[in-house]
Amino acid sequence: MDDNRVQVVEGNLLDQNVEVIVNAWNRNIIPWWLLLPQGVSGAIKKKAGLVPFRELSKHGPIPLGGAVLTGSGRLPYKGIIHVAGINMLWRASQKSIQDSAYNAMKIVTEEGFNSIAFPIIGAGSGGFNREKALSIMLDALKQSISNADVIIVRYKK
């Protein structure tokens, strides 16, 4: 992927003008309705409604670092890509962050999306250092063959 297609911005993931957004999720083993989504997932659930999460539950367990596409509910996007960036102990690793970014971009390419916005995977409830997670994501995105425009959003209230 061309470095010029990736930009890092400060703001809110849900304010980005893109076709799809990424939800930093978990392995999807615990039913979504038992969880109180926080951070990115909580904001998505609040604005999108429950439909994307019900759809996500039908996919069953997601391998660590895997990615699943759902509809976007009440959000104005073409879809939400949910990535399993954290393990069962709510921890992210270099590999889970790297694989999550790569697999999200694989869906972008397969579905023909032109733009995507990511949160910094693993830096919230995953407990990973934000700058290191960002660096891992940028390296993973370089491996992607997509021509989509990518925005990585550093959350700012």
C-alpha cells in the first residue's frame, strides 16, 4: 500500500467521511448482549443500534486477528469491519494488532471499498501502548495490496 493513502488524524472514528469503519472487538465468543461495550464498540453500539452486533453474533467465534464485515445499522457507512484485536483476557499483542489491520484491509479489497477508518487497535481495553500499536498498524498496512484511502483515528474527546 502506498504510504500517501494512509493518514493519521485526531478526532472521533464516527465523524470520518469513509465507506467503512473498523470496530476493535474481541474473539466474539462471549455473547455480545452479556458485554457492556466500551470505547469504540460502545460508541458504535450507541449510534448504530443493535443490528450490527446481532449480525456479528451469527458469525460465531472469530480467530484472534480475524475480521468480519456486517451492516452498519443506523450509521451512514456501507459496513462495519469488526476485528478480533484482543484475546480472551482482553489483551492485545503485536500479532493480534497486525493481523487485525491486515485482515480488515483484505475485506476492503475483496468488497471493493474505497475508504476505511480505523481506531488504534489494542490501545483501549486491549492495554497496548498507543504509539506502539499505531506503529504496528502502519507496518501492517504497508503489506496490504489495497488502493483504498485509510484513516487511522487517534481518539480525541
